[in-house]
Amino acid sequence: MAAEKPYVVVPYKDSIFGPDGKFTKLIGDQTVADQIGREIDYLQKLTMAVSGLASLYRPAPQGCISTVLYPGIIPEDPLSDAIDLVYELESPHFLVAGHHLAYSGSDGGYKGRTRAYYSVDKIGNAIAAADLSGATQFFTQVHARHTGEQAKWVTDMVVEHNIEAIALMAAPGHLFPRAFCTQLKAFIKRGVKIPIIPVPHAISPFKELMMISCQDSSKDCLISQVDFHTSEFAKVLAYTDDVASLEEVRDYCLWLAEHEFFINN
């Protein structure tokens, strides 16, 4: 039986998901169809690996997994979902990464389509309303320009507070696989090795939503999580320095399978 070929990502500039959509370009001796097949196969395996981890927080012991929220750029507020997860897990920490409400130079959204930044007071009030104020420490980054900044801040907080595991919540179109892989890569760069369990914010996959940062009020600016997920493929392929590869995710999954959280529970 022939050995399986390694998964090699075609450079972003040559990718079908790249800025020029080079469907007619030949890559070495590969046909365009082979190029397309390899990229789709790679992305499907990466997405499957990450989404397969989504139920693993349930057998883990309570009081050990801290909750992390990537707020995202859709108008539906994920804070209540994240608070529910904090409650279910009895999370010792709640980290709310920053987000970018609008394009540079604007403090609001476009034509009112925005939500307020998550201030310490807003998060504190939500935690108090859920009767969690005595059990959970919470922190907020407030503002971040992109996912990489969110992941770096979370990594800093994990190191500073000796956090032993996180459940990472984000919109499903962003979480599987880009947000998860960005956070994993940030941990790898710092030598942090703790469980990361992806937990999607509850959004109907085909519900069309207006992106907060969109400057066009037309229907063309509406996007579902299914479409958003596909649009994230370009960034997974482009940001190889900041997004974990399939091999890194595979190594992480093999390590996680032997973690005491899941062996002893």
C-alpha cells in the first residue's frame, strides 16, 4: 500500500481561496483539480478535528475549566450564552477577549448597527445576576483589532493566573476552525499546554446577520454562519504563522486524549 502523501497547503497567493482566485494556475506538476482537492481535503480534516472536540467539556470535572469568550462581529450578543457556560462548568475564571466594533476612526458601528464594548461593569452585572460573583474571577480585554490579538491576550491571562484549562466560545463560523487554531497556535508559541475545548455560541447556521463592522446597509452585507465559515478558509491558509496546522491540531488531540480530565472522568 502506497504511503499517504503529506498534507501540504498551497501558498495563499496561489490558493483558490486567495485574493486572485487563481483557478487556471498550475502549481508545479499538479493540475488545478488536484490543487482544489488538496486544499478542500486539508480544510475539511482541520474543521472536523476541531468540531469533534466540542462535546469534551461535559466529562471534565467542574470547577477546573475557565470560560473564554471571543465576542465576534455579529449583532447577536453572546454574553448570556457564555455566562451559562460559566455556570455549567463552575468556571474559576471568565475571560472576555476584546472585539472591534467598527472600522478605524469610528467609535460606533455603521448606522447604529453595533453593541457596546464589554466593560467590567457590564460583565460584573451579568455575573452577579447569574449568582456567580463569589465563585468566578472575570477579566476583559475590551478592545482587540483581530483574532491574533485576542489569542495573545488570553495566553497572557492563562499564564498570569495559572489557568489549567479553557472552554473557548465563539460564533461557530469563526470557531471551527480558525478561532480555535489561532488560540492553539498562541499557546504553542508560549509553550502553554492546557486543554482547549471549543464551544460554539448558539446561532442558527443559516440565519443571515448583518456584520457589525459592515459599512454597507444592503442585503449583500448579510451573512450566515455557514457562509462566514467558508470565508474564514482564506485566513486559515493565509495566516500560517498565527493559525495551528493540521499536524499541530492532530498532535494536540492525541495529547488531549491522554489528559487526566478525560481519563479519570
